[in-house]
Amino acid sequence: MAYKKLGEEKREATKVEVEKLLQIDFIQEVRYTTCLENIILVRKTNNKWHMCINYTNLNKACPEDIYPLPNIGRLVDIVVGQNILIFLDADSGFNQIPMDPRDKLKTTFIIDNANFYYEVMPVGLKNIGAT
């Protein structure tokens, strides 16, 4: 009985998350695809569910980015003494980078009744930090 309730709770959380992503044009529905990734729901500290996509297989197929991030310590030293310092939300920042049209279908994930792909770079990809 508790398993069924948990299943319905996760299904509803997935539906809410997908609707939110559709409204802000982060994802699009796709009918035919050759690549599908599974979703994972993780309970957050506020007891709500967070939807993650398991890109393990895609990350294994991607080559490592050979361009490292700049030295963060040096960048911090540069801004010392400046009047304004802005902190960006890294999670939201990734979603501002459009996916290359050739790679959109590689981000396809499946839920109960549909498949979707990302229009913007999703969190969880191997080289997202360097991007």
C-alpha cells in the first residue's frame, strides 16, 4: 500500500516538473528517438521531489573536454576591491546555454507517457562545467 502511494507521489512530482520545464521552453516533446535516458527522483531536504536525469551512458560516450576551467583563485583575486560582485546560480546558469541542434536528441528522457529532449543544456552532462 505504501509503495503505491509513493509511486503516485513520484508520478505527480514528475508531472509537475515536466510541466514547469515545458512552460519555460527548456524541453520539447519528441515522438521518435534512438536515445532514451531514465529519470531519478530524489527527495530534497524540504521533503519535495527533485527530478534528475541519469546521463551515465551519454557521459561515457562523450570525450573529455581538453580545455580546463580558468584558475578560480586568480579570478577571485581580480575582483577583490571591486564595488559590485555578482554571484550566479550555477544550476540556472547552465539552462541559459542553448543545446546544439545536432545534440538535442541525445538528451532525451522518458517519463510514463512521453519522451522529451532538452532545448537548453541540462545539469548532469559530463562537460557542462567547462562549458
